[in-house]
Amino acid sequence: MTRFFAWGTFLLGCVFFALPLIGMTEFSLKMRRGEYSFDAYRRVFEDQRFWDTFSYSLILAAATIVVGVLLVVPTAYWVRLKLPQARPVIEFITLLPLVIPAIVIVFGYIRLYNTSSFLPLTGSALGTDILLTMGYTTLALPYMYRSVDTGLRTIDVATLTEAAQSLGAGWVTILARIILPNVMVAVLSGAFLTLAIVLGEFTMAALLNRPAFGPFMQLLGANRAYEPPALAVIAFAITWGCMGLMQLVTRFSKHERAKA
Amino acid sequence: MSFLTMTNLEKLFGQNRVVKDFSLSVEKGEFISLLGPSGCGKTTVLRMVAGFESPTAGGITIDGKDVTGLKANSRNIGMMFQAYALFPNMTVADNVAFGLKVKGAPRAERDARVAEMLALIGLEDLGARFPFQLSGGQQQRVALARALAPRPSVLLLDEPLSALDAKVRVSLRNQIRQIQQDLGITTIFVTHDQEEAMSISDRIVVMNGGVADQVGAPFEIYNRPRTKFVANFVGTLNTFEVEVTDPTTGRVTLAGQGLSLPNAPLAAHVGEKLSVALRPEALRLGRLPDAEALLTAKVTDVNFMGSVIRLKADLAGAAVSLDTFNRPDTPPPVVGSEVEVSLSGRDFILLQA
Ligand SMILES: Nc1ncnc2c1ncn2[C@@H]1O[C@H](COP(=O)(O)OP(=O)(O)O)[C@@H](O)[C@H]1O
Ligand SMILES: [Mg+2]
């Protein structure tokens, strides 16, 4: 009886999530009257703005991942090694981006770094891109920190550090040659999450007026009928692709270790 | 001046004084063990030498140079940990090469040294393996090779054998000692296992509550322990009460038999009761011509351990342990039987509190 209810709830959940997706996908295929076609998808792919905004967002995602790794790996490492009592505080700080809306952050940025400020980042395209990268890094922080911290839990950080120190290694060598390679799987899963977040982000890019993928999706959605659901399906496919890659990386590394 | 000196080392963790006034001089090429129960500060002393902890007071010199304020990564020290601590992302060869790489040694030199080190530990063929593909004993040998590869001035080992099973533990400790003697490297070895310490050390430092109770060769520590703590921690002891009959010559009586204690004159008066101790092997089964006294004991337990037979017996009002060698032509005494036991006053140990 409990089994029946368990399965029932599970199926209900599936329907709840799947129906809108199926509906959307079905609608995106109905551009040509009376038959299913990929016309809407072709239109999207033929649109130069799709490729421009998509590659722009990819580049920014890459920059965000690099900044995030450089920021998070040494921090999480240092907290584990030297300041274990500060961990709850750091965890709370990394959770703040989930509580503070992106729009608050971006207005703060615009106020702090506008053209008449001490650091007029919004005055140039490159400056704004840097600002946007910082914003994305903040948004991805909770995910990046958590996965790296979990990765660090699987190795004996303190002893490995001391072993490397006794062999003459300094902090940069220890981080680059010992710590980072050993949490690579965690860093990769953090990176895929970051990619998914950056590709879908709208608020920051729109308010900073940069040609990112998020605002493009919004623009298309406001003006067309069939292309927006097609684009949404594409975006879903990309996100799920990221999640699949994450699973693959995790499973692959587990498999490697299991061979021992 | 000795090669490695620790002078009046002290370490406080908060209010907790973990190491108190610890001084030790180690000669070049010497193998020293720090022996003591868990929590007595052995690891803390070792970590101060390695540079992972800075002493609250006192100083450390290596080869005449004051290293007290030097960072761990510039002390040129080899370290081996209980938890192996091999770098999981690197092969065995890369682990061994790590210290040389950090020092910027050229490729050819590195490769040659790695090959030499792997040959030294007998794992020539495993250079391409990853640590998780090795047994515990193999991993610890790789850790030894990694520590030795950059030619450290001092080798520090913190209970490196504790995680291994008994057979591997004995063979690896002999291998460590062999390599240490071949290379002539100054070594400090931390252990809580007295047999381990005695079997491979030149000298042993018995630690108790953050201080060095006694420093000496294994023979000295075992046969002439200076404190009750050392005597009890190292080996088994039988304690007796004897009555002083002549303090100047060291004469005492035990169960009516006269004995001469070794440390005459005694700081005691006639008729005073003294507490003395005797190792299990100093009580000898049978009637020995050179023994001072002969007593009868009642066997209460027989423990056949192979080459050694350990008996428990009641002797002169005390429950004692008595070790004797196995002899193929003589079966051990049975429980409940009376046996003759020979003993001599010169084997007694007088203990300070
Ligand atoms: N980093 C530290 N902070 C606080 N106390 C410590 C620290 N390291 C060791 N201690 C304490 O110091 C004492 C001695 O520890 P240790 O040197 O590891 O002993 P041993 O190696 O002889 O077992 C123990 O009581 C331990 O709890
Ligand atoms: Mg210890």
C-alpha cells in the first residue's frame, strides 16, 4: 500500500514537471501549419544574434569559472587548514547571493562603479564585462564553494600540505600541484553549474546592457510566437547537457577509484 | 656541538603545557626514538623540529644553524607520517620526484635519483603505479623514498608503522633501520611501542607528560630505568619489598634470604623496607650455582609463547612474572606445581618515585 502511494506521488511529480515541457516542445514544433517541423529551431539557428549572444555568454562563463576557481579553491583550502572555526561564517557568506536578489547587487554595482565614480567600470565595454563577470562569480559562489569544500573533504588536506612543505613546497606549489588536481572533479561540477547559471542569467546582463544570452531569450520571447519555446528547449538541452557531463565526470572518477 | 639540538623546548596550546623544558642533543647519523604513551607530546616535539609548530620557548639547531624561526619548507627535513600522505594525483615516481622538482633539479638528475630511491626500497617496477594501487606497506616505503630523495639533513618519522599489520610492521622497521644506517642519516622516530623503539634505536628518549624522563641506549633504559614510570612503561616488572640489614654494603633480606643490592651504599637505615623491582627474565627457573638466593614459587599460570615461556607464580608473597626459554627436552611446569627459582641481588632495580 505504501509502495503504491510512493509510486503514485512519484508519477504525479513526473506529470507536474513533464507536462509543461512536453506541451512547450510540442508547440515549438508546430510553426508550419498542419504538420510538425523544426522550422522554429531553424529560425533560431539562422539568427546571427543567437550565435553572438551565445558565444558572448560562453566567454563570460569561462571567465567566471576561472575567477571563481581562483577565489574559491584557495579560500576553501585555507579555511579547512587554518580556520576551521570560521567555516560556518564563510558558509553563510557564500550563501548570501541566494538571499540577496541579483537586481540589488547590480544596482549596487551601478552606483559604485558608474562613470562619475572612483572606478568607472561601466564607462567601457570591457569594464562592464569585468563587472558582469564579478556579478556572475557572486551568483555562482554558493555552488562553487559547496562543491569545492566537499571535494576537499575527500583528501587529508592538513597532512598532504605538511608532506609537501617538508619537501620544500610553498603555498602556490601546494595549491597548484597538490590541492587543485585532487579536487578537480569537484571544480568541474562547480564549473558546469556556473555555466548553466551564466547562460540563463537575465537581470545583471540586461541592467548592465550587455549582449548576453539571457536578454536575447527575453527579447525573442517578447516578439515571437514559436521561436521562444524552441529557444527554451535549446536552453534546457544545454543545461541538461551540463548536468549530464557533471554526472559523467563524477561517475568516471568513482570508476577510476573503484579499480583500486 | 651535536648535529641536532633541542634546548629547553616548551609548547603551550592555550593553557595546556604539552611540552615542558625538553632538551636533547642528537649526533650525526644517530637513530633516536621518542617513546611514550599517547598524548605525552612526542608528535609535538617532532613537529617543532619539522617547523609545523613553533616552540613557545627554547631553540632548535641543525648542523650548527639556528632553525627555530625557519619555515618548514626551508628546513630541508624529510618527514614520514602515520597516514602515508602520498599525493593521490601523482604516480609513485612523481611522488618521489616531487621534492627534487620543487628544488628545480634538472630532469635527468631527477630521474636518476628516483630510480636510485625506488631501488633502495625495492619497488623498482612500481614507478608508474598510483598510490591507491599499492598496499599499505608499499605506500609507506614510497613515502620513505619520497622523504629521502631530496637528501634531507634530518629524517623525522611519526609512528610510520602504526597503520600496518604486524608482519609488515616488523619487516619495514628493519628495512627503515637498514636504510638509515646505510645512508647515515640523522633520524628521530616517534612511537608508543617499546619493542619497536628498543629494536631499532641507538638511543631512546622516554617521554612522560611533556618531559624526557630518561635518555639512553635501549639496554640502559631497559636494565637501569631511572623512574618508576620508565620501568613500568618499558617491559614488565615484578616488585618486592626487601628489608635493609646493612646500608653501607647494600645487604637486604627477601623472605629470609640475604641479597646484595647493586647501588650500595643505600640511602636507608637498618630495618627499613625498600621497594625493589626485577625483570621477569632475572627470575630463573631451577637451582643455579651462581645465584645468590633460592626460593620456592607456586605456579599459577603458564603461557607458552614459542621460544619463550612466561609463567605467573606466587613468590615471597608477591605475584610475579617469570620468563624462561623453551627447551625441546623439558616440558614447561604445570599449573599448581612448586618450582625452584634462583635470583641475585645485582639484578634488582631500585626505583625513584
Ligand atoms: N594543535 C593542537 N591544539 C591543541 N592541543 C593539541 C594540539 N596538538 C596536540 N595537542 C595536545 O597536546 C597533547 C600532546 O599531543 P601529541 O604531541 O600529539 O602527543 P603524542 O604524539 O605523544 O600522542 C595532547 O593532549 C593533545 O591533545
Ligand atoms: Mg602522536
